[in-house]
Amino acid sequence: MAKSATEKISASPLTGKALLQKVKSLGNMPRRETAKLCGYYTTTKDEQMRANMTEFYDALLAAKGISLDPGRTDGRGREASYRACVHKNGSLVIGANYTVAMGLKPGDQFEIRLGHKHIHLIQVDAKSGQELSEDEEE
């Protein structure tokens, strides 16, 4: 790695305009060296520097205002699509995303009302066997 006296490794990873300026100033240096000089590296047990290319590329994209994953940040599976499919055995399954969002518990009961091209599920109050009012459904 041939570094000049002006090329110093950043103590903390650069972000934003500072990152873009540093990358531009390094010109045609190898990508891994550029990432290390911009602070995107870890030190292994045997004191070797290893470039964190994924973090480096993510920071570059963020600095340029490009977001590849603007949605979920918790890393837990797919988003609810508000669609369901009828299985081969005729079952219609409503996913856990919906039941959690509605605060439903195992054993909650519903009355099923069929329309021309729709199905209404009306939650039944388990204590009295009565339907919940419209205000409580929403």
C-alpha cells in the first residue's frame, strides 16, 4: 500500500460531504484502500486491517442521497401487503402481522358475514357473546 504523507487513515468513518470529498481526492486508488482511508475498516486479532466494503458503499449511497431500502429498519421479514390467498384446501389464512396490529389473542372469536365480493369479520366479545360496537372495531 503506497500512501503519500498526506493520506491518513480516518479515526472514525467519514460520512456525507466529507466522505464524497475524500473519495474524489483519492482519485483512482483501489476501492479497498479508499474504504480504509475513509475509516471503513476493522482490525483483526492479528492486527491486520480489513475493509468494511458494505458499510463503505452504504455510506457513499447515503452521501449521494440514494436510499436502496427506505422501508423497514427492524430487519424482521416482509411488510404486510393487505392481501391473502385461498390455499388448496380452501383455508384463508390471515397473517400474524394483522393479528398483532389489531391486538388479537389466541381464542378471540369472530362472526363471519359474506357479501357479494367481500367478507366481513366482526369480533365477538368473549364475555357476553355480543358483537363489539363499531367504535371498538376500528
